[in-house]
Amino acid sequence: MSPTELAAPSFFTEYLPHVSVDCVVFGFDAKGLQVLLLKMKHCDDWALPGGFVRQQEGVESAATRVLQERTGLEQVFLQQFRVFSEPRRSAANKWTSENEDLQAWLNQRFITIGFYALVPFEKVAPQPDSISDACSWWNLADVGKLMLDHNAILHSALEALRLQMRYQPIGYNLLPEKFTMPELQKLYETVLGQTLDRRNFQRRMLDFGLLEKLPERKTGVAHKAPFYYRFNKTQYDKALEEGLAGGW
Amino acid sequence: MSPTELAAPSFFTEYLPHVSVDCVVFGFDAKGLQVLLLKMKHCDDWALPGGFVRQQEGVESAATRVLQERTGLEQVFLQQFRVFSEPRRSAANKWTSENEDLQAWLNQRFITIGFYALVPFEKVAPQPDSISDACSWWNLADVGKLMLDHNAILHSALEALRLQMRYQPIGYNLLPEKFTMPELQKLYETVLGQTLDRRNFQRRMLDFGLLEKLPERKTGVAHKAPFYYRFNKTQYDKALEEGLAGGW
DNA sequence: CGCCTATGCGTTGAATTTACACAATGTAAA
DNA sequence: TTTACATTGTGTAAATTCAACGCATAGGCG
């Protein structure tokens, strides 16, 4: 081996061994709740976007980096929710690659730190990574069998998100800056998986004191045009810190 | 090196590198909420009980093993709540030991998975580990500066516990099998850090349907003797699964 | 220009939460 | 023994919150 080969960058020197991060990226559009998935090379499975932790970074940075690379977004709402570490979860790893370093890296046992992210659907430009050949949104209801235990991770993320909604507001990261009350309600109904009374929902949301009603109405819409609202970021962040009162 | 030395057990072959678990063990007695801490050798700091993850075990098993070794308890309520991974959190590691293997191991960068545990105070037999020379309960209010970022971990665990109380019952793992309503209330007040109305508390707890009133009263107590209660384990576990209604 | 659908705003009764009142019990002091 | 006192058991009324529903209005569409 030549010195240059010895000095060649390796996954084993760049990243912490045995540790990965996986991100459940939620987006929201008219069709409902969407999840960002990667189509893995050399196999039919889709997988959650994931990555590894550099020798000198924290897991949040690693997840932020993954998110930036897959979505192009700099600022995302990111929340770690659980570690998945059963030894057998990695047992199915049977990667083959011309790159021996990569192959050995991927066939390690991994413990993975699960994050969920809430991102503005329409601002995302999905980008596959080096071991996948596609990256795209999937409607939550259409997601099939995923790689390894990624179905369990996805399911767990949704549970964590539903729990979070009980005491923290959501929406700032999932909706465009201006949105209507029916759109906000649709978001809540979709994530919670239940319908809510239109009038009680509106009263409750307004009572939280996070919304600012704009003077303009949505245009080009059939029937009565709803007003636009936007979040008061100051109040919103305060509610994230201190929590909301009740919950659904 | 002889073959036997090569085959000698090493932390690096037994455990996953860079990964640790730390446990915030909560107990409860008449003096309030207690935390189990270890006095580290060769330094004045106290620390949370922690350990490492074997090559073929999950992080929950690792934490359970740590708990078993420090408390003697087999069955404990254990909940992972966050990963602590800032690179600089390990920067303060300056362990020295005659055991070079151990020294190199301890001076790695670690990401640690935080767990909190709820245990029956009076059944615990605290046992120090190999790198500590004492293991004992501390009243939460008396805890001073801990090793590394363990103060932050402890604080974060308490926050997670308070959050959990909003939608899940606690007490089964923190109280003796038979307990009085004032004892249960004291537990809630201590963890939440606020006083609660005695009569409303009782009504609410009973309405949850988790308690069974026993025909006996506490004896040897000044003033009116309160009845004993115990948890209905079936209902309790159901509530852990499905969550409670409201919250404080 | 009326029809239909969805929004804005409001009302009412039920359910829950909160704040107290009062009797009962057992210890300890008078 | 009696009395005082602290604490528990049970109940109730007011206040607040929650849930279900009514109705007028706006705006596109035939």
C-alpha cells in the first residue's frame, strides 16, 4: 500500500463506528402527510434518510447535515425521539459494494438515533445520497415495507409527534407562511388521525394566542374565501418552550 | 505478546466503542425524591451510574444490567429519554489508571444514552462499581456539581419524568406495595414541584381507576389514620399503554 | 340571479375543574 | 378523663372548560 492509500479517507476514520442517525421527515400538502424516503441501490427496499456521526460532531449536527443534504433546507425542526439498538436490527445487513471500505462500514452493527423533522413540503428539493438512486415523498398511507426496522422507526416517530402535539404547537414548519384555518385544521386532523369540529378548533387555536389574522383572504377559491393567518413566531417559540395548556 | 495476552478480555472487544448509557435512578422516601449517585475514584466528583453496551446487546439491556449491578433489582421501570452527544462533553475526560486498556477506553469520546429509572427506595442495596468507591442516595435538592455533563442529564431526566406524569401514572415503582393517599400525593407534589389540593387529588386518582382501597388503616400514626391503597397492576399497565386523560 | 357549499361568528347545555365546608378519627396535652 | 388539635374522609357549589350545534354570509357556478 502506498502512503496516499493509507491516508485515503475512510468511513472508519471519519465517523464514529456503530452509530447512525435516521430521520423521519414529515411534510404536509393537500394530499396529506408525506414522508421522505430513499430508494436504495441494488435492492427493492425504500429507507429513511440516514447518515453517520463525524468524529467531532454531535448527533443533532449529524441529523441536521443529513437533512440539509436530502432536502436542501438549512433550518428545520428536528427532534430526537428514540434510540433503536437491538443487535438483530443490523443482522439483515448484507451490503455488497466495489468499495471495500464502504462495504465493511455498512455491514457493522449499528445503533441508530431516531429523529423526526417537520419541513415545508413545497420548499424541499429531494436529493438521493450515494447509496440510493432516488429520493422522494411518499404519502404516509402508501408507505410499504421499508429496509431493516425502518417501518418501526417511522411508526414510533408518528407516535412521538402525536404526543408532542398534546403540549406543543405544530404547524410553523409544516405550513407555508400564510395559511387558512381550514388548512391548519387539516394538518391537525391528518396527524392526529381524527376529525375535529371546525368551530371549536378555530376557537381553540385562536385562544392559544399564536396566530395573527391577516386582512387578506385566499383568492381563486370556490365558495366563501377564508382569511389568511400566520404564526406569531415570538409567541410560537414561547409555547414551544413552555408548553400549551390542554390537548386533544 | 503471547496468545493468552492477545486473547485477554479488553473493553474494546467486549463493548461498542464511543457508546455509553447513563441512568438517573429516582427513589422516593419520606424525605422526598432521591437520586442514586456514585463517588468516582481519584476525584471529588459524584456521577450518575453508567455503563457500556456489549457487542451483542441493546441499549435497554445495557441499562438494565447497570441498574441490576448498582441496585440489585431485576425488574425496574426504565425509560430512555435523550441522547447526549456534544463532542466537548467528553473533552474533560482525563482518566488515569494502571490498567492501560481501561484508561484508553475511558478517554474515548462518548455519546451517552440517558435513561431514567423509578425504583422502590427501600429495596435498593447500592453497590459502587469498579471505578467508584461509593454508591448512595442523594436528596435531589442536595445534589451538587456532578461529573461532566451529568447535572444536565439529571435535569433533563426530571423534565422528562414530569412530562411523562401528564399522561401516564407513576408510583407503582416508587412506592411500597401498600401506601396511603397522602403518601401518593406527596410523591406527585415532590416530582411536580407544586402543591395540590388534597381532596381534588384524591378524587382524581380514584377516578383513574388504578387504585384499590384496602380495609386496613395505617397504624402507629399521629392523628386520624389513613387507609391503605394499592395499585391494580392490570389497570396500571393498561394506563401505561393507553395513557391517562388529563394532566396537571 | 338563485343555488350550493364553505366560512365566520355565536349559543347552549354538559362535563370537568376548582375552591371550600364540615364531620370523623386518633394522638397528645390539660 | 377531658379537651385541644392536626389530619383524614366525604360532600357541595361555583367557576371554568369542553362539546355539540345554529345561523347568517360570502363567493363561485349553472
